[in-house]
Amino acid sequence: MATSSGTNLMVSQVVANAVSYHAEKPKKFSGSHFKMWQQKMLFYLTTLNLARFLTESPPQLAEGEADTQALSAVDVWKHSEFLCRNFVLNGLVDELYDAFCSIKTAKELWKSLDHRYNIEHAGTKKVVVARFLDYKIVDSKPLTNQVQELQVILQDIHTEGMTLCETFQVAAMIEKLPPSWADFKNYLKYKRKEMTMDELVVRLRSEEDNRIAQKGTLLLVADKANAVKHEQASPDNKSKGNDKVKAYFLHLGPKKEDMKKKPPPFQGVYDYKYLK
């Protein structure tokens, strides 16, 4: 009875650990990006202390062995292996679950998945390299976003087991800059001091921010110039200008107040010879 209760306690601890780390469970594998899913699942099983069952074979009891402690250890191992196998199966979409659920052990299941999807994706290396070589940075998209996409491709190349030195990565990234960046591109190419990829990304982000700010300033100046030009060419301003000219010339003549006044009486002597 004591042995049975001890076994149950050990099994309960395994289940408790599995429940406590459930939030870290990776998304279900659907047949693509196997290496990423495999690494996430391996980490997930490691947090549950179940990863060893992916490579271990079941313990064997000696013939005629009836030691209760050894029997308990075998029972705990089988239960933990059962959990490991079902965690992997539950990490597959329904179609793949149906295809692999007949495999009896976690070790065989893991080996079968690795064999099938690593062989099927043997051409992934060429695909990833082609993605990097064909990638072109364009002016129609934010440069920083495109640099991040290139970094993801470089990481995929590294994940596939192909190592590229950082000098090559930096030089390749510089060569992919668009024609509008020709001056800055030449500046980076002939810079004597070696740069890391992180330093290059910082330089590119800073240069892009400066270009955006400069472009905004030029647009603001152009808008103000157009506004002034439009204001000067508007009909209202022309009529206002004509009114000012008319008012100026009208001001040269006698004022209305002066025209209303009667002239003072003549107090001198008429020269009648001019009246004849």
C-alpha cells in the first residue's frame, strides 16, 4: 500500500509540473516550419522535465526481479513517457495527429517526425539562400522594415546550418540599398572601420530618420511658397489691389467735404475789360 501511494505521489508531481507550465505550449505543427516547431516543443518538454523521454528507451527489469522500488520506478517512467508522447501528439494539427497517433512511444514518434519533415525540407537551404539573393530593397517601403526582413532571412540561413561571417552579411546588406541611397552606400562601402550588423542597422535607421525629417521640412517650405503664390494670384487680392489704386487717384481730387462748401463772397474789384 505504501509503495502504491508513493508511486501515485510521484505521478501527481509530474502532472502538476505539466499543468504549471501549460502556458508555454507552442502552436500546433501543420507541416511547415518544422525546425522552429521542433525547437519550441523541445524547450516546452524540457520545462516539464519530459524531454529525456524523446531519446530514452524504457527500463528493463531483470528476469524474476520483484523489487517493489524497481517496479515503482518503471511505472513512473511509463507514465511520464505517456505524458511526453501525448504532449507531442497534441502539438500536431488533427490531420497529422491521425497520421502519427499509432506510434507507441515518444522516442519513435519524435524520430519519425524528424525523419519525415527534415527529409521533405532538404531543399529548404536552397530556398532560403535564393530568398536572400533575390531580395531587393525598394524606396516604396520603409527601409527599416525591409532591413528587419533581411535579418530574418539571415537568421533562417543560420538555422539551416549555413554560417555566414558578419563581414559578409554587412557588405551584402549595403549592396542591397536602393539607388536613391547611392551616396550613403558609397560612404559605407569605403569606410575603413569594420562595422557589425547591429551598428549598420543603427546607422541605416538614423539616416532614414534624417531623410524623413529633411523631406518633411522641404514639403513644409514648398507648401508655404505655394500658399503665398496662390494668395497673390487669387481674384480677391486682385480686386483689393484695384480698389487701392482707385482710392489713390480719387484722393488726388477735391474732397467731398470741400465740394459741399460754398465759396466765400468776392471782395475785390472786377476788371470789366475781361467781361466784354
